[in-house]
Amino acid sequence: MEERIYIEAELMYKKQNDFKTIQGNLRKWVGHLKTRNDDSITINIEIPRSFPIEPPIIKISPPIIHSIIDESGNINLKMLKNWKPEYHIFQIINSLKAIFWKEPPKKLYRVEVKKVKSSSKKIKKTKQIKPKKRVSIKETDISREEMENKIQIQFSLDFFSPSLKDRVLDLQSEKIAVINLVESLDENFQKGDITAEIYAKLYKKYYNFLVLINTKLKKISQEN
């Protein structure tokens, strides 16, 4: 099911760019939704190992007063109750956006922050983490150097007219998202969470994404 996690990540980067992974973990996301009364609602998403058979775990933090939210921040959403494996996480976010826009929260709960007493205990030294080595992949015909070359290609906004800057910004955002996916892919392969076959397949796919984005950016630069 790891390949499905990357599909969800691609869809989230493309369709819900207000949501980011937590420390690069593709199974944990956080994002913010704005309501009509200018409240910002924080949404936490956790994707269980049983996904997509089971739905993602979605909570509002801190909890809000709303007809579909309980006091613990759990969401009572029809789409989650009647979950189907073909559903996607970005669709849940779209549903929440529509609901919160139609029926904005009346008020947000106040969360009391308790002061932590200072402790005289000695702090243990943390172990130094050695940097991970780059993975060399024989299963794909794309070298690491080729991938790095595509990542390094940059197009400065200063060279674009105001009418083209929005298009360039959108493409640059897509490129950053793909680079994040590549980094996460490397990390998960290093941990042994995905097979070499899936790694090679996705590695090539993301490389092609970068080629396409760079081609589009180059084409726009020629329109100047």
C-alpha cells in the first residue's frame, strides 16, 4: 500500500497546497482552513497502515464548536463514515472547506497552557545521527546526477513579466512538492519501508515530473 501513500501525497501537493507533511512523514499531515469569519482551523491528518481499506484519522486541533465536531476534535463526516478505498484525502478536505464555509464555527475553544516546572535533573546527551548515504539505484536508468541536475535548474522571477509571474510561482510550487517527494522516497527506501521495485518506479515518475515542469518554465521564459 506504500505506492498509494505516494499517490495521496501527489494529490495533496497539487490540490491542497496549504497542507504539509509533518517532518517529511507522508502518513502525517497538517494544514489550516480559513472560514468566513476569518478563523483559522488547524486540521491534523494521520494515515493508518490499513489505509485505504480504512479511512484516514482526521482531527481538529484545538477543538472547535461545530455541528460535525465533537469536544475532542473528532470529525463526524459522512464521507468518513461511508469510506470507500477509491476516495482520496484531498476530497475530505474539500468537503470540510465547503461545510466550514457554509456553517462557520461559532467560536473556538480556549486552550489553557500549563507552565512546566523547571527540573533539576540532568539532561541526557542525545546521540549524534550520522548522515545517511545516498542510494544508488540499479533498477532505473536515471542516475542520481541526472536527478540533481533537474532539481538544480532555477528560473528567477525577476526575468518574468508581471502577467507571467503567477504561472511561474505555481510551477515552482509544484517543483518544490516533487522535490519533497523525492527526498521522502529516498528516506523511506533507506529505512526499508518500500521495495526497490516501487522505489525505481516512483523515482522515474518524479524525474519525469521535474523534466515536464522545467520544460514548462523554459517555455514561459521564452514568452517574455
